[in-house]
Amino acid sequence: MSIKKTSLNNLHIKYGAKLVEFAGYQMPIQYKDGIIQEHKYTRSHSGIFDVSHMGQLFISGGDDLTNDLEKIFPADLKKLKTNQSKYSFLMNNKGGIQDDLIITKRSDGFLIILNAACKYNDYEVIKSKLDNQYKLNLDESLSLIALQGPEAKNVLNKVIPGCNSLKFMNGNNYVYNNKKVYITRSGYTGEDGFEISIKHSDAETFVESLIENGSKLIGLGARDTLRMEAGLCLYGNDLDNDTSPIEANLKWAIPKSRIETEFVGSEVLKNQFQGGVKKLRVGIKPESKVIARGNTKIYNDKNQEIGKVTSGTFGPSVEHPIAIGYVDNSYSTVNTKIFLEVRGKKIPANICNLPFYKKNYVKGEINV
């Protein structure tokens, strides 16, 4: 299978990107400034992320779409207002996470943003669970651009006036170059930000206009360090088919109103809500400057293996190594001493709260 390119590929090359294959796409891992500077610029100003490899699935039609989607997803879709978004999951019958996603209610259906590596399988799974009265469109005519950081609202408002009034996890239609674009106030960095769904033909000009107003292109490397500092999960690392939302410490994303109802995996989650789980996702802070990467084994003080790291890096904003992982539930309490096996040595570390970096999301113009 040939590697796909996004509509911004020429722009990535123009700005000196180091390109790598990711989820079947040629994507920028970093630009000339490097990951740490890109990370810091996003935190202090604003960064532009090409996330066009992700799936934009639109579902419409039928007589009872909301009810039928609630049989698949654990989100309370009946309470969603038009243009409001929620974080949710596509699960299997074991309660494991097949993908984590953002679902937005539109005036004529639902828009679901899917992870790049999962999108085609997600499409088939969702299609198999809905009958033929519904129309599913995994729209590959659209690019997806994320603009993140404290200056994101000011930069974007110069290019598309009025979007800075959007509330967090809400979206709306706007106009760019006489064409409709859909913008949500959301992101994956712990900063205020926006995600812009735009025609491929307009994406390059749009991004150049953001750059002209002070933003910089940011690669997948800094996107990863930013999301780790914010305590956010990466599917395939921190979430997978064998891990439930409860084990992933994401039960806040399952409304109480849905716990007693039926959806894919609901019986398993109901039992976990009542009886607890054996493992739990936690934050981990090494006591030294040693970085524990994914799959690093975790031990207790009796040298018994109790879990593993799923994501680890040096946090440029917190200026210290950080990690996310799973441990036996009895070791999940904050300040519990653990040991990380790195290059044959046991490195002392402590369980800590997530996030490592205080999130700076906003609700309209009000911090939340």
C-alpha cells in the first residue's frame, strides 16, 4: 500500500519538516526548530498541527439516529445540543476500547472524529451496527487543522472573524475564501485551541495565513509531548482493545445516566463500576532525570512486577521526565513509591496526579 500525503505535504517540505510514516500517511515529526522549541511555542503562543490523517465521519438520515447511536456509544447523545461535542469511545463486547473519539451533534446528523489508524475499521464496525436507513460518509475531501495555544483565538480571529466567541467543546460553521468551514473549540495539547475542517483546496492558503499572523507549524513529536503533559491518552499506547474506560481512569466520560442503559460493552462497565478494576491508569514521576518509555516494566518495593509504562517522555514545560502507565489498583494511590526498570536498572518513581501540566482550556472567554 502506498503512503498517503495530506493536502499540506508541500507546505511541510517548504518549512523544512522531517517527514515520517504514521498510520499510512507521510507526516511531519518536527520542523527546523526541533520538538522542544515547538512544544514551548505552542504553550507560549500558538501552534499549527496538520491532523488531516484523522477520520471525519458524518452520519445522517433515518428516523431514530440518536437512539441507535446510543446503542453503540456510551455518550449521552440525547442531551447534546446542536454543535456541542463530547469525548467518547467505540468499545467491544468485552468493554475494551476500539477507539476514542470526539462526537459532535450537527443540525442534520453527527460528526465523529476518529483516530487515523482506526478510522477505516471504525467505519466498518459502526456501519455494521446501523441499518441501511442511515448514511455514513467518511469524508476524505476535507483537511483537518488544529490551532493550539494561548494566542490561538487571536490568530484565528484575524483570519476567520467571530470564531473566538465559541465555547469549549462547541463548534459552528464559518466562511473562509467564500466556502464553508466547520470549526470546533477543542484540541489535544492542554491549551485553548480550535480544530478546523476545511476543503483540501483551501488548506494550504489557510495555514499560510495563520503563519503570517504569528503561528508556527508543529510536528507530531511536540504534539505527543504536549498531550502527555496534559495527561491525555494516545490510542494504541495508553488505550487498546483490552483496556476499558474505567481501567483507563476515564469514567468521567461515561455519564451516570448511561450506566444503567445498554450499549456495546455496557455489562462489563456496569460490573466494573460496582466491583472495581484490577489495573488503573496513573501518572508517574521518576525521581531522577531518567526517561521511562512505553513498555517499561513497573515494580513494587518487593521487586514484584505490578504494571507497565504506556507513554513516557521529558516534559519541556514541567522540566522533568514524566510517564503514564498502568499499575495494579492497590498501587494506584498518589505518592506510592514504585520502581521503573530502565536499561537493567530499577529507577525510583512515584505515582502522581494527572495532568502534569495544568490545562488551560477556555469556555468562551472564561477559563475552566
